[in-house]
Amino acid sequence: MADRATLQIDTPMTPPAWAVMERELLRASTAACVEFFEKYFDERGYLLCVPRWGGDDGPDDAIENLTDWPLLYMLGGDDILLDMCKLAQDGHVRQYTEARTTEVPFSRDGMYYKEFPVMCDWLHNGESMSVFGALGLCDPRDSGYLRRLRRWAAMYMGEDPEAPNYDPKHKIIRSLFNGSRGPMLRKATALDWTGDPIEEGRFILLHGERNYQEMLAHFKDYTDVVGDHPSNMVATSLAFDAFAATGEQKYRDWLLEYVGAWVERARANGGIIPSNIGLDGTIGGACDGRWYGGCYGWGFTTVIPQNGEPAHRNTVGLGIAGFGNALLLSGDQGLVDTWRTMIDTVNSHKKIIDGRPHYPHMHGDEGWYHYLPAPYAQGALDVYYWSMKDEDLRFVSDHRWVSFLKGRDKAFPIEAMQTDFAAIRRRVQGMHEDPTTPDTRLSDNPNGFNPATVGALFQLMLGGPPPRRAQAVHCRVRYFDPERRRPGLPEDVAALVESLSDEETVVTLVNVNQQEERELILQGGAYGEHRCLSATANGKGIPVDDTSLRVMLAPGAGASVSLGMRRYACTPTLRFPW
């Protein structure tokens, strides 16, 4: 690292309250995660529950209990977090390969095949990536991780004959329901979604249903799964990670081809991303030509069985994952334009109701419906963050993190972390009071007690929007500890990203240790996608012109560092900067 640009910070700084809270929040979250793991997982990494297949409480919910744990480690949490994540990921794969259904046809030989869900939608497949999706940021050279990544990406690129999910001619993933045994090319049934019958009164059901019949009723309309759906773009995260881990061009080519096809479909559909593409590649082709058709589509409104109320379940917004992955690989702001156009087009159909504008969020046979006072804004924060254009602030200007970055909400860091400390206390208390036992526990019962609190820390430390499970993360800076040869801030160091613009990042770094120097590497972006041009602290600047720089913090020192940057200028990689 001798030739790496080095910024020396010697100015004393009394540790700010946010810095002390940040370090303690990392510690407290980690300690609570250890207690959670000891209660709910065994020495094999198996979740102590009754394994089931299903959209309510299936394999995805099992590993979802460790959501954000890899990111907590990546920020600077203790090494034990990574150990628990790896043990749980391996155990999860074994547990749900062994688990079988008796009535659901496609999982009678195992809920997982080739270590991957046999067949489900990417709302749920994405949740099953809650740990794996971020492991590359923690240990990209792990052989087991790389083996699974290649195998699973192949299932969506036409390389696995047992999983013919992708049609390269029409550039579609052929069904909303897909996985290691390929796409479902028939109408789905309530049984396919619900899973096998359960014993009455044995379990605490968390989705409002009181019995198995109501579980079936929940999914009775989830039938139209044939054809492509925007949520399938979450699958591009496998190809993105594979490219970032290996540098192999085929992953980049496939990802840009597939997302590019969705861009063309939006353009052909008046600016709105359609929710069904038929097997022949036509918009609405599997739903009688209705661009808004299909399960989880623009027109997918079902009835809640317990009370008869409508439930509007449109998951088109999940497609933002593919656009973000493609932007990281290409730097093409045209991708942002496409999503912005969709938001504006939907909101252009507003109505005045009771003297106030209301905006549609759904579209059916009778046109736009489900009008609300709030504009349709799925992906609006992403659009602003990716573009850094003031015009894109219109839907997110009241977002507290954005207000803080604009200098309007100075209290946000402290109050956000106070909220997270309260969340840890509440979840630990819930864990202590949990009445379930391994033989009366479903996979989703512990989800609400997961004590990892990452969203605010991610925003404050890395300068990025709250991460979504299974998707590539987007941030302005990232840190590495060269002494311990691992990602995350070194011990005793705290960071606060205070301002972002198209060409500048302002971050305060402080060493709360009053006796020992600390060294860190600061990288532009999670994957080195941003080039750092210069770094200035206390009026002294250095040229950088690299994806990273070295920062030396004297004992008790700190400073606000201004980084000149060129965003999305470099090829993303999971390689560590040494």
C-alpha cells in the first residue's frame, strides 16, 4: 500500500455524541445477535422450528431471521457475526434440502435442490438471499460462496438445462414462479403458495390467518404466474455478484441484456414497466394482452379472507433492483430516466378528490384506481440518489436522511440511533418473552426479534439508501481495516457522511481512542465503482485519482474530509483493496 494516496489527520477532536453512539450501537447489535443465534439456531446452523414450504412461513423466512447481519459485519461489527452467518447459510441449505412436502408437488423431493429454492417468486426468493446476497461484501474469496454463486447464476442465464428459466430469444424469465427446477408454466394453485396442511391450534400464525383454510384463501387468486414479471429482475443480483467476484464478462452481458429488454418494454408501454410479458415476448401476452395483468401486477388486488377488505399487492417496484445493478455495471443514467419516467407517468393520472390531489397506485380493466393523497413513489429515493439531480427531490424532500444531507435536520443522526437502541431493547425483550418452542415454532416467528439494526447506520456511515435484501448495495464510501485484513471501520473509528452531491462527498472521521493511532482504507462505493479524485481535510488537500485512499488518524484525532469524486466511473469488484 506504499503507493496509495495517504491522508494524515492529526487535529484533536473531542468524540462527538454521534461517534460514541455509533460505536456502541455496533457493539450492542452484535451482542444481541449472539443471544438471538444461541436461542434460535443449533450447532449445525439449523433454525429450531418446524420447516414448511409456503409463501407465509417458508424457507425464505428461516434465513431471513439473519437479515442485515452480514452488513452489520461489513460496517465494522465483530468477527463472530460472519461466523454465525456462514454457519447459518450452510445449515439453512442442508435443512431445507432435507425438508420435504407431502402435497405440494414440486418440493416433495426437497424444498431446495442444488442448494437453491426449487420454485418460487422473487419476492420470496429474494428473502431467501437475506444472508447470501451480502456475503460477497464480507468474504468474496470464500470457495463455498463462489461455488454457489456460479451455480445459482447459471440457473438464470440458460446454462443449467435442469433450470430453463431464461429464454434468450425473447429475453424473458419465463415465469413469476422459478428456481432450481425451472419455471412454472401452468396456473399456480393456492396449495403451491400455501404449503402442506398444518395442525390446527399448534402454531402462532403471523399473517392474520387463523387457520389453514384462511391461509389457502389468502393465496386463492395467486394463479397467473406464467410469463415474465419485473420482480424477476431481483435475480440479476446473482449475475451482478458473479461479475463483481470473477470479472467474467458473460455475467455483465446477460444482466445488461435482460434489464435492457425491460427498458424497451417500458418505452413501448407509454413509459410504464408492464407487469406481464408473455412467453412469446409480447406485453401482457400471458394475460390476454393486459399489460397490467398477472399475479403481483399493476391490477393485482385480492381480498383479505378474515375481513373481506381489499389488499393491493403490486410488486413491480421490486424491479428497481435490476436497474440499480445495471447502473453499477454501466454508469448509464438512461436507466434512471426510465424509472423516473414511470413515476411521473403514473402520477400524471392524478385526480382532485375533496379538493386535494390524489394519485393512483394500481391499474385494472377500468383504468387507474387505488387513489391516495401520497404520490406514487416506488423507487423515488433510488432515482434521486443515483442522479443527484435537484429535480428528483420532489418525492423525497421530506425524507429525514435526505433532509440531513441537505443541512435541514441536524438532529437526525442522534435520533435515528436512539430509535435503533430502543428497537434492540424491544426485540431482545420480545425474544425473552417468546412462548414458542422448536416444535411449535414456524420459520417466521422469530423474524420480529432479529436485533440487527442497520438501516440508519448504513445511511450515516456509508452515505447510501437503506439496503434491500438480495440486492447490490449502493453507497458513496466504504471502509476497510488493513491491520485486521477485513471490511469495516477499524476499532474505535466512527464515520458520518454529512453531505452528498454529484461530485463531492463530505464525511467526518474520528478516532475515539485517545492513546493509539488508527489506520483505515476509504473506498469509493461498495464495489469501488466511484473514483476518488482528491481528499481535503483542515484546508489541506491531496490528489488521489484512485478508487481508494489511506487515512491515518492520530490518537483522539478527527476531521471533516471532502472527497472529490467521479461516480460510476470504475468497474465494480468485490476484491478487497489490497
